[in-house]
Amino acid sequence: MKVDRTKLKKTPTEAPADCRALIDKLKVCNDEQLLLELQQIKTWNIGKCELYHWVDLLDRFDGILADAGQTVENMSWMLVCDRPEREQLKMLLLAVLNFTALLIEYSFSRHLYSSIEHLTTLLASSDMQVVLAVLNLLYVFSKRSNYITRLGSDKRTPLLTRLQHLAESWGGKENGFGLAECCRDLHMMKYPPSATTLHFEFYADPGAEVKKKKKK
């Protein structure tokens, strides 16, 4: 959700010059330029200021999060950012999440941030880079801040539920379902009733080539 401007109170302080320069620079970027600019910002080297000054960019970021978190038509279990052909959107999403974490870390008035429902949705991504970037942003909010605890129940409850699901144990040897059992070709009756779903991830190495030796 975009920032509710009707509830904004204009801050009497002006943004530091270097902060204002960065805001103005990012505001005129198209998506391709925005990606390049955000990827270059690894650490925060400008002044700390009110989040109020960033509302225009936060609204733009909100739109990017919303687009990335939409479900794919006829495949409600998949987010748009997880589709292979939307790699550019995923890269922009990651850049926005990482930059926002820096911004929140070095700004005041965190309560103005209003895209938490999109973060909750993105925790369901099948891409661990996306999930980790969201968790990192949530971690920044939790440091020296009561932002999450002050959320309305309509936003806090789904977020905490999703985080609890991520933290649940898959079972493990202690619960009678170790890795060795997973690798054996056992009868279905040998598996515990709770073993209904297998979650896994893999990464293709584009640089790896399989060479076959020809026999003469």
C-alpha cells in the first residue's frame, strides 16, 4: 500500500543536501536506470534524515513490490518474480529490498513505511534470494524499533503467521525422519503421516559444461 499522504505531517527539518541529491537522482530514473543506481549503493554514505522526504520513492518501490508479488494466472502458487522470464523484475525487486533496508536503518519515522503486506506476500517466493532480502528488511525494522509490534492486527497477524511457517522444523532425525530415510526407496507406509511435501532448491551453474569422452 502506498504511503497515506493525508496522514503525513510535514517535518520542519530539510533533508541533508547529499540526501536530497540522491532522492532527486533516483526519482527521474526509469526501471533500468533505477536498477543500476540501486545496485551501486552497498553502504550508506549520506546523511540520516526523516523518511518523510522519501515518500515519492517509497510509493514507487511499493508498486515494484506489488508487481513482483502478484500470482501467475492459472498458477496461484507461483509469484510473478519467480518466473524465469521475469529475471529483470526479480533483480529490480532485490535491489529495492536491499536499498530499503539501508534506508530504514539510517532514517527516522519508520512508521511511515506502508508496504508491509507486500513483504508478507514475498515471503512465499520460491527464490531464497528474495526471501532472505525480505527477512533482512524485517530484521532492520525489528532493531531498536517497535514497528512490527505496532502494526494493526490485519497486517501483523499474517506476517507473524508466515514467519512461523518459515521457522517450522521439517522433522529431522530426532523426529524419526532423518536424511537417510529420505534417500531410501521405502514403502509409503514406512513414511510418517506428516511427510506429505518435499521442498528443495537447486542452482544451475551456467559455466559448467559436461564433457563426454569418445571411445575409439
